[in-house]
Amino acid sequence: MENLKIETKCIQSGYVPGNGEPRQIPIIQSTTFKYDTSEDMGKLFDLEASGYFYTRLQNPTNDYVAAKLAALEGGTAGMLTSSGQAANFYSIFNIASCGDHVVAASTIYGGTFNLFSVTMKRMGIDFTFVSPYCTDEELEAAFRPNTKAVFGETIANPALVVLDIERFAKAAHAHGVPLIIDNTFATPFLCRPFEFGADIVTHSTTKYLDGHGSGVGGCIIDSGKFDWTKYPDRFPGLCTPDESYHGVTYTERFGLAGAFITKATAQLMRDFGSIQSPQNAYLLNLGIESLHVRMERHCYNGQKVAEYLEKNPNVAWVKYSGLPSDRDYALAQKYLPLGSCGVVSFGVKGGRKAAERFMKNLKLASIETHVADAKTCCLHPASATHRQMNDTELEAAGVSPDLVRLSVGIENVDDLIADLAQALEKAGE
Ligand SMILES: *Cc1c(COP(=O)(O)O)cnc(C)c1O
């Protein structure tokens, strides 16, 4: 059937059992796969036949789930990775090498910021960070002749800034490079970045896609729309023979629909081996089966909590793009019409100390580095995920010292608000 709605895809896409086969995705808990002849196996190594030979590169359980995620995002191909960090690393390193440059939104997740600005810089890849609110001129000025991609998050973690995906896609395409969007907080249920011009989507599946805090994972999905062959000199890895893989030219052999993901599998998974375990892929799929139901409740609860916090006298400010008073409200109406997810950032009046007192007094919301989970949790980023940043970098990332990131779960919202109310009352003491 064509044009299935997203709720149906959450349940049905990716794995279609044959006659008498397991209804649920089987966990293929095997490192390796058996062949009758060396010739058969040789064809796999040459990428002449598709099939499995070693789980460091590919595993059927993972591929069922990756195919479901590709269907949800409206992409042509996908791969699972061991973490969101691995997904974002691969998404850039698949097309950028030593001496290259990437433009990224300054509000991206602290772990990604560190990966880009410290670790990938050591690999010789330079990043220019631009505010998502930058002018067109400032965005234009960030590009260099060696720029290979633009990177941003649909809803930034934890700044909760909504990216104007269409504007960033236009700028990227004007310079002949793809826009890569980390869609972790929105999930394909709330936003599908390909519909707004993005070319590659990544996820930390650890968050809403898993939804139950059970497995760390990531994924990369390709829209198949970016035409690498128009810029063969800029993307030689995709457009010229790969000597490390028997001279295969990925765009020729696999077309635009498959080149990016096949290269990432054949080269990066082979060499770095950041594969998701089939067990975790199975758990991830269980999460995705209820994604649409959970996200509706996360959005409903998040909106109610944000509205409550905005009126509480012990709260200095609230950042939630579903609030009409929010700077990103208009962008959220366009990119997130079904809701702004369950993550709400706010400042406790009285600054850092008051924020700490507030957190200590919470009874239902637990203090965790985790976010986007069925269970309500919260975090003080300046003393945890973002502690490697100095004050200027914190400000650029949209993280103030008093910022509390509250990840609103799917409990009863009245209970959650009662918990916040009593903890906020004690925060000022
Ligand atoms: C958590 C997160 C990551 C990193 O994902 P891991 O699965 O923890 O490696 C990347 N991007 C965003 C937006 C995140 O929230």
C-alpha cells in the first residue's frame, strides 16, 4: 500500500514477515553468517550481491528497524549506529575529511558541539558555528570554498530553539552542499525535515524513538535527493572509485538513493565499527511501535507544564516553542504543528542555588542526564552535559547558568504539575 500514514508506518513498516515467519522482528543474535562457497561470500565483499557476512557491518535485525525509520522520515535508506554520537560523527565524516569545513548551528547538543569543536577538529575538519537566529548575510559569510555540509537540530537540545530548516537548506544548496538535520527531539512524528529541504537526517534513538530509557543508539537516514554527482570534485568519496572497496564508485553502483548509506556502511562501519547491537535494535523497534501515541501525550503534557511554569511567580523565564509568547512560536507553527515535544527549559528565580534547591525537592521528576523519556526527568546542563563550555560558549549554545531542562514524561500531568508546584515553593527558601 502506498502513502501510509505515519501511525501505520510506526507499526507496520520495515519488517514484513513471510508465510509462517515470526510476527515480531526476530533478533538475529549472530556475529556471522554461513555461505556454501567462497565465491558466494566474495560477491558480498565486492558489494556485487547484497547479504550479510559480519555483524560489525550489518545485521538483519538492525536493517529491519533502519528500514522502518527510513519509511518514517520519508528517506531512501538508513542505518543504525551504536549511539547518536556515532550517527552524527558518521554523517559528517562520510563526506568531509582533513582540510574540509562544515557550518553548524551554535545551539546544537553539548556532546555534538564537543565532537565537532574538539575531536573532529583534531582530525583536521573545521567548524564554523552560527546562531540559528543569524541574518542571511551572517549565514552566507560562514561558508568557505572547502565547506562540505551544514548541520543543525530541528529542536535544539537543551536550548529548544526551532531551526528554520527551509532557510538553512536553501543556503546549503546555494553552496552545493547538503543540510544534515539531527531530528532527535522532534522525531519523524512531529517533523520530517526532508519535507523542508533537508538531505540527511540523524537521530539519537536513545531518546523518544526508544522512549523508555532502555538502549543507547543512533541512526542516519538519507533522503536520496542530494545529487553528489553534480559536484564530483567536492565529494570524491562518493563520486570516484573507492580503492579500499575494490574500486566501487558508490553513486554509480548504488545511485543517489543508496550511495551515502552504502558508503557509510562499507567504509565507516567497517573501520570504526559503531554498530548497534541487534538486542538494542529490537528494543528500539518496540519503542517505535508506540511513538505516535507517546508523542501526542508528551506534547500535551509539555504544553500544559510550560503554560503552568509561565504563570508561576518562582519561575524567571520559560522556553517552549508551543507558547504563543515564545520567540520560536511562528517557526513551531510551521515545523511542529502537532506539538513541541515534552522538553521544557526554564529558569528558577534566584539563579543557580535556587535551581539546585528546586531539583532536590522534586519527588516525581528524577535528576538524570537523560531526556525524552516516558518517565519525567530533569537536568541542570551548566553543571552536567555542558560543563566543558565556558560562559561565552554557554551563551552561544543558549544555555544560561540557571537553566533547568525538564523532560516531561507521559504520567498524569496534574501529578507532574503538583510536584513542580511544591518544589518551586521550596526553591525560594
Ligand atoms: C542525546 C543526543 C545526542 C547524542 O546521542 P547519544 O545517543 O547519547 O550518543 C545527539 N543529539 C541530540 C540532539 C541529543 O539529544
